[in-house]
Amino acid sequence: MKKVDVVIGTFFGDEGKGKIIDFLASKADISIRCTGGNNAGHTVEAMGKKFAMHLIPSGLLNNAIGVIGNGVVIDPRVLLEEIKLLKDNGIDTNKLKISDHAHVILPYHIMMDKLLEEIRKSNKIGTTARGIGPCYCDKYERCGIRFVDFVGDNFKELLKINIEKKNAFFELYGKEKLNFEEVYNEYKEYARLLKPYMIDSVNYLHNEIENGKKVICEGAQATLLDIDFGTYPYVTSSNPTVSGFCAGSGLNVHQIGKVYGVLKAYSSRVGEGPYVTELLDETGDLIRELGHEYGTTTKRPRRCGWLDLVALKYAIRVNGITDLVINHVDTIGKLEKIKVCTGYKVNGKVSGDYTPNVEVLKKCEPVYEEFDGNFGDLSKVRKFEDLPVKAQKYINFISTYTGVRVSYIGVGPDRKQTIKL
Ligand code: GDP
Ligand code: IMO
Ligand code: MG
């Protein structure tokens, strides 16, 4: 039976997962999303167009069936907009399938996300304000509305109970309350439009794999944003590490094939939280401009810094990464000198072990190795051997340090600008 290859973000998101999933999808039948929601923004540049995918698995752009797994939280309004956008661009959206057990984001989740950020005052997380955290909270509190409820007969009653409860909270904080009838009338129409996409995704995926189909999994967010393994509380509300794959799809550990860890040749972060290799100087600004580091979802400028191999090693341990994908080698190659972090200095001692402990991270000083940049124009390079020796040296160093092979290198945003090793 064919194994499922999983694509995972190794840092704080935006490593170029969408790009590599789209590339891998050319040899896959089914592409699945297992975690997160439309806090994700996965860019795919192909066929002369640029797509920003938030909920629909990016593999759909390269002819794979796209399954939104049970672990995903779905904003129906955003999903319908995304379906329309793809249809308008000639993409076959009949290939989309939605798990009956995925949870639904409703307007009170988004309002709650914003209100909770307000309440946090100086301890803001810097969420995407898409209602992700509050929706997962309801899932675990067991008052969430799953897709099967959303399109079924008990939606009205479940919605009423939830709105009453949330309105009491909004009132407490002097916020505007939701009108149940208005929300119900709007969302029952969304439910009607989306119902045809619903499937029993767990049995569907198992049956298709037993029938010889190749499945790939598109991770969203990333290791250091994981609720358990990330820099808590500056994290998202799901498990974007490989652990989220089984829980969010119903597939089992024996079915996992390759685990691709995606990274940029530098690093970035959106939102608050510790970031050891962050550059708060003109080099950081230069990387942001060269790499066009502005959020795909919220358009916020991304914090930028050097590549952190201590964090990468942690991501490899937590996820069982078998293959590395290094994007933006073209971007980093525009700098004259490149640094890469190989250790954290804390209280005079150098360690190669990452800790997500925020208080410790604040005290960590990065230890760097320096490399020559100025790689020249890489946009048309398609073979590793054709990369300048300086670029090969940088990539080989990452592989040697981590002990993990590099399988793909990105030399530009387009689908074609990918080197396979
Ligand atoms: P994701 O969330 O992990 O899918 O990543 P995003 O799409 O949010 O951010 C990655 C950005 O880098 C996008 O704008 C991509 O088009 C771009 N990108 C990906 N790989 C490369 C690469 O190798 N070189 C360059 N120059 N851009 C890339
Ligand atoms: P992709 O899949 C980058 C960050 C937010 C915030 C924190 C919590 O495109 O890599 P949330 O809205 O999830 O409660 O926000 O997580 N965040 C991301 N940062 N890329 C993402 O997704 C992200 N998804 C969430 O900025 O700091
Ligand atoms: Mg992104």
C-alpha cells in the first residue's frame, strides 16, 4: 500500500509549504489538510498565476482531489469565497471534499478571537483574528458545531444555545451581541451550498489508499506554533506537528511515509513571541524586502532573521523529518554574507538543544557560523550541480548539521523553480 507523505513547517509558518505541496501533487491522487483553518495562507505560483490558498488543499491546483480533514476548522464564508475564486480561474472545484467531522467557525468565534486579544492587553498573541482558537476551544468544550451538524437538522438548536452563551460573554465586556435569526439565515444558506461536498473522510481515505491511491498531507502552521511543542502561549490552537496528521485525518502512524520538513534559507515569524535569530536591524529589513515577507493571510510585515539550526533539529526530532525542503535559496543568495545559528548561549553555556520555554528563549544568545553569499541569479537553475559552489556549501552544511537529506531546493516562487535532488 502506498504511504502518505506529510509536509510540515519547521519554524513559525510561511516556509513555502504550499509551493512544495503543489509540486508533489503532480504525482499524487489526493491532497489533504488535517489541521488549522484559514489562519493558513499557502501561496502557489503556477500557470502564470498566483493563488493564496487558505482552506482548500493546495494540491487541488495540480489536479489532485482535495480533502479538508476532520482536524480542520472551517469558516464556511471563506471557503465559499475560495471555491468561487478557484472556479473563476478555471480550477475544477468538484474535486473538493469536506470531512463530516471538521468543526465550523461561526461569527462568534471571530468576535471572541478579537475580544480575547483585547483582554490580553500587553500579552497579546498576535492571532490572525480568524476565530481559530475559540473554535478549537468549543471543540474541546464539546459544544462545537461539526460539519455534519451544520448541514443537518440540529444546526438551528446548536447555534441558538451557542449564541446565547457567547452573547452573555459579549455583554459582560460591553460588546455588541449577535442576532440569532440573522446568523442562522445567513449560515443555513452556506450550509446548503456546501452540503454536496461532505463525505465520511476517514473511510474515504482508507478505502482510496487500499485501492492504491497516493495521498499527500499539507501541514499548515508549523512546529514552533504547535500548542504542545511551540513557544506557548505564542502558538496556534492545534497540533501542526506530525501528531496532528493522525488526529486530523483518521489515518494511522503506519501509513506515514516521508515527512518533509520545509524551511526557508533564513527564517520569519508573524505575531508575537520569542525568536532567537530575529534581526531587528537593516539586514532583517533587507531580507523582508528581498523575500517579499508580508503575510499571505493578514498582510502583516513578517519579522525576519537568520536560519536557526537549533530549532530545525528540534523540528526534526518532534516530527521525525526524513527529508528537508529548503526554499528561498535565491533570496538568501542576494546577501553578501549569510549567518546560520548552530547553538544557543545561555548563562555562559552553549547548547544545541531547543527549548520552547519562553522565559529561557528570552535569555538565549545565538551562536553563528558565517557563509559567503552573492550566489548570483538562480532563477533558472534546475540542478544541484548547477548551483554555485557557495550555495552548495551552504545547503550541504544544513544537511550535515542535521543529518537529514535535502530533497528539494526552492530558487523562486514558481512551481517550476524547484530543484529535486
Ligand atoms: P506557506 O504558508 O508555508 O505555504 O508559505 P507562504 O505562501 O505563506 O509564504 C512563502 C512565500 O515564499 C510565498 O510568497 C511563496 O510564493 C514564496 N516562495 C516559496 N518558495 C520560494 C523560493 O524558493 N524562492 C522565492 N523567492 N520565493 C519562494
Ligand atoms: P501558514 O500555514 C504564520 C500565527 C499567528 C499568531 C499565532 C496564533 O501559512 O504557515 P491563530 O490565528 O492561529 O490563533 O494565531 O500563530 N500563525 C501563523 N503564522 N503562518 C501561518 O500559517 C500561521 N497560522 C497562525 O500569526 O502568531
Ligand atoms: Mg503562509
